[in-house]
Amino acid sequence: MKLVLAVVQADDLQAVTQALNAAGYRVTRIATQGGWLRRENATLLIGVQDEHVEDVLNILRRTAQRRTAWVNIASEAAGMFAAQPIEVEIGGATVFVLNVERFVQLSADE
């Protein structure tokens, strides 16, 4: 069994989770925020059997879109700080695939 951790942009979150759910994968979402761009994103936790990892990665490739955006960065010119817009690539997904040593579902009855 594997745990797929996928960090996706908030703009892609609905499309990604709907596609994963439609394919039969359960997804746990944790709201997170990127460090450098300070943009909202989400970390998805997806537990899958080893043979389904590539299917999950293909769904992420298809639904987590890369795009360009303009962000302002502070720069010092003539002793004054001014915001300078730069074009950056955002979106897509950052994915980690981890081995799961043990998986247990607990209920209040146990």
C-alpha cells in the first residue's frame, strides 16, 4: 500500500478531487498555504494499493494545471523599496509517494 501526498493549487482542487472520487479514490484534504508565493493550496492524502499509484498520478497530471501568474516582489531601487512584478509558473502538483507499513481503520465499537 502507498500513501500519495499531493500538493495542488486551490484553483485546481475541485477538478482534482472530483476526478479522483469519480475514479473511486478516497481523498482527505488539508488546507495549506505555499511559503514563497503565499498562495492557498491543499495537501491531499490518498491511500492506494501499489498498482493504482500510476492511475492516481495520471489523474493529477490531467487535472492539476500549470499556468503563469504575475506576482509582486519587493526590490530596492535608489534607496526605496518598490514592488516589481515578475512572471512565475504556478499550479501542477507536487507529489510524494510513501510506503505504508500498516493501515488500520478504527471505529468506536472496537
